[in-house]
Amino acid sequence: MNLFIQLPFNPMQSFIYKSLKKDYLYLYLVNRDDFSKVPEELLNNFGKLEFVMELALTEDKKLAKEDAKKVIESLNTKGFFIQLPPQKEMQ
């Protein structure tokens, strides 16, 4: 079930928060300060969150660490997206 419909010509607004507990852990939301779609246990793992920015997403938007299409799909289906810290390479 889609929560929101993303048209190719209409950007989807997202609101990005960073975890103050874990470096490079980010949470994208559809609505600013609305954490109601994020499971409580997951939210607890983030610790304290700090708002970083608002970002208009389109499927062709270049993001530093994620595929915008994947982010939009998660926002549409779950109401949030989690950007995990980069994996450290095994030596």
C-alpha cells in the first residue's frame, strides 16, 4: 500500500535527521518531526536525533550515498528510510 504517490515531475519532500548516537546514520521522513511510522525499537537505536535538512527528491536526483529511487520507494511504502553508515572494508 502506497502512502504517497510520487509523480516523475513532482519532487517528494523529505526531512533528514542524523543520529547523535551513531556516526553516519540518517533517517529520512515524509513529514517533518513525524516519527509515528518509525517502529519504536528502531527509533530507540538512533538515540537522540538532530534535524539536518529538507530535501526535494526525484528519481533522477543524485544523492551522495543512496539511490534516490530506493529512498522514494521506502518513503512511499514505509513512511521513512534509513541510511546506514558505510561498511568498513575487511582487511
